[in-house]
Amino acid sequence: MEKVVDITEAAALHIKEMLKQNEEEEAFLRVAVKGGGCSGLSYGMGLAHEVEEGDIQSEHYGIQVLVSKEDAPILNGTKIDYKQSMMGGGFTIDNPNAIANCGCGSSFRTAANTGTPEEC
């Protein structure tokens, strides 16, 4: 089983809790890239109920993760973590393929993606 992204234990525990609260414990976590944002690309994470043709599937601390083959080169080596602070908590995404990140933290650019950015 090929790993495109790495989910930390803290992120996996938070994802499991979210799945349990939504009664979706059998769902997959889909990690994706979409066009848009002020740097050209943005991340997407959501639930999927079936594996699609061309998906790369991996398991991280009991979480089944799906990444499409098209998104795999952009996401390869990406680490998803969950950080808690006094201001609340949230997922952090560390993508070694990103050469520029937006100031708002929601989008990024890779060397292969040099499209026209949108406003934040």
C-alpha cells in the first residue's frame, strides 16, 4: 500500500472523533488538491464512501485515506497534523512540494503550477 500523505497520530485521533460524531466510522478520508486560492492551488479534505478508479489508498492509525492518482504527485510527502492551542485547534498541512504559500494559509503553489492566483 503506497503512502502519498502521512497522517500523524494526533490528526488521526481527531479525524476518528469527527467520523464517530457524524456516524461515518466506515467512511474514507479523501485528501485532494483543487485549483483556486490566492496562490493557485488549495487543499481539500472530506469524506468519501467508496474508492474510485485510480485512487491510491493507505491506512494511518486506523484511518483509511484516499488520494487520486492525479493529485498524488502534488501531495507526495505531505504531512497532515492536528495542533491544539489556546485559540482552538486545527489541521496543519506541510507539503514539501509547495514552493509558495498564501499569507492566509489556505492555498499554495508548486513549481509545476504557475497559474494566475486569485485574491485571498
